[in-house]
Amino acid sequence: MKEIYFKSPTGFIIGNGVIKKLGAHLNKLGIKKCLLISDNTLKELGIVDMVLDYARADGIEFIEYCGCLPDPPVENVYDALEAYRAKGCQGILGLGGGSAMDVAKAVSVLVTNPGSFEEYVGVGKVPNRGCPLVLAPTIAGSGSEIGMFAIMMVNGQKAGVVDQNLCADLALVDPELTVSCPRGLTAATGLDGLCHLIESYISNLTSPMAEMFCLEGIHYMVKYLRKAVGQGDNVEARYWVSYASSIGLFANNLTDGCAANHGLAFAIGGVYHISHGLSNAIVLPYVFPYVARAELDRMPRLAQAFGLNIEGKNNQELADAITEELVRLNRDVGCLIPLSKFGGKPEDIDHLVDETFAQTRVMGHSSWKLTADELREIFTKAM
């Protein structure tokens, strides 16, 4: 009987058009002067100004920091923190993808905790809750608006702070903000969201509560991701993919994060500079058949979440059927891409194995402990 510790934002709102009430939510949190943390692409697309105009109508003043980069360097955190302090802000709005929202979470805790981001790298090291924080995603998949994780590049390596005190006061999820997300990014981030769900379901830290979120999210992600990719203005598909993405991080919060698939993805992302979502998508069809071996008794419910017929099939056959569906889904949304397309070579494999083993936290969550030989097999298939 496992102890279940549920860590989440104090508020989670999802619905088409809910961003229009942003000002009311900021006012309720006592934020009259707000630091906006986002990126230049959203600023150039006019999404930043559209969102801020909704809140300005309710009397909110904004200081804008739109310098967030993909796989953000820790310097983004310090630059935004300087703006917060210099302008006397009272809270933060993180608007964008996982990078902007991770930066927003990191800045929030440094407002109320002394020292540097680097001092809190690890699990459970942040003593105080951050300043008032609202997170609004413009993509679906990262789930960062829900998560208790903030990952930065520090001296060329990914470093993560994992703590419940990172959680936002409010996750404001408006699927209409994701409509402008390009097809390739929709696919890659959606598959990243699917990884969150699958990895938490077969994590050695899973629980009945985590399973509930995982199976629900997998059902909707598998059902609607193709439609969200192929018909980007379909607000129903965007809604359910956003929903699946967010509850995937509720599951991750319960399991202290992802498992082996993310370990391999961190390795290839660092070596080939492939985006986080696409890195996870690329290795998912190859990792799953290995890690499923330790969880075969869980395959019937997982297969049903994928919409597969389980009648007359044993657990191994169901695992194989799920693998085939992962291959089809990856191919259908354009993410079944060999590493060779990014410069991958067989001689890189030993280095990739070493980089994967360096991801001790997530690799430790896998109930099937991948060996070096198994990792070489996976990377060879992915090449």
C-alpha cells in the first residue's frame, strides 16, 4: 500500500476562451504589476499582445521579458529575475511552451528563496513557495503548467529543480492558444505528452491515482493527436490534446517525473540538439518494447486506453500491439524519423549510452533497468 502524495497547482482551469479572464485571476492573486515571461516568436506573432490586452482591460500593468530560448540557459532566469526586482513586480505570468513556463517557475522561486537556481538543483530542496504565478501554455504536450519541474541548461548540461514549491498558483489552459502551433511542433509535443503518460503508468513509482490520470490521458491523446496535427484549427481536437497534456503532468507529479524514454531523449537531445519533444517521439517506439517487459500484467488496461481490442490476446501480444500502434502514430504525425537524419552515426552509440546512464533520476524510475547492451540495441534501431 503506497503512500500517495499529490502535488499540484492550487487551481487548474481548462476551456476554450478562458484566457480572456486572465485579468480577473491576476487580480484575485493580488497581482497589479506582473512580469510576463515568454519568447520573441509569440511576441512577433501578436499572441503576447493579444493575451496582455485582455488583462490590461482589468487594470493589470505588465513588464515584458520575451527572451526565453528553447532549452533555456539559466541566464534567462537571471535576466528575468532582474527585471522582476527592478520594476517592483508582484507576480508572474508564464506564457508559451515548456521553456517559458519553466523559466517562469524558476524565477518565481528565486523571488522568495535566497541564492541561485543551481543551489536548488535536485529533488525537494526549495524551502519556500514562489511568488504568485500563473502559467498559460500555447502548445500542448509539455504539461509544464502543471508540473513541479524546471529544467535549465547550466554549463552545457540540463539541470532540473524538482519541488512542489515550483507549482503555479493557477494553470490557465486555453486550447485556442494552441491553434497557431505549427504541425510539426504539435506532433512532437503531443508525443512528448504521450510519453509522460506512458512512462508514469509503468513507472516503479506509479500508484492507483497516477494510473487514473495516465489511462485517461492516453485515451484522449491517441484519439485526437492525429486530428490536431492534420486539422490544426479543429478546436475539439486541440481541447482534448491540451487536456491529455495537462493531466499527464498531474501523473508525473505523482511519480516524481518520467522514466527511461526521457533518459534516452535527454541524451539524443544533448548530442544532436534535437528538440525535447521530438527526441522523445523518435525513441518511443523502440524503448517501449523493452520497458514493457517488467509490466506485462498492466498491458490489458493500457491496450484498452489505446483503443485496441484485447480479446483473445495474451499480455505479450498486447505489448506488441501497443508497440505497433506507437509506430503507426509516430509515422502518421511525421515523427518516425531516424537519427541519421540529424547526423547520427553508429560510432556515436557508446557516447549516447554513457549520456543516458548519466540521467540517473529518470532512469531510476523505470521498472525495467535497461542494460548497456539493450541501450545499444535501441539506439541502433533508432539510427
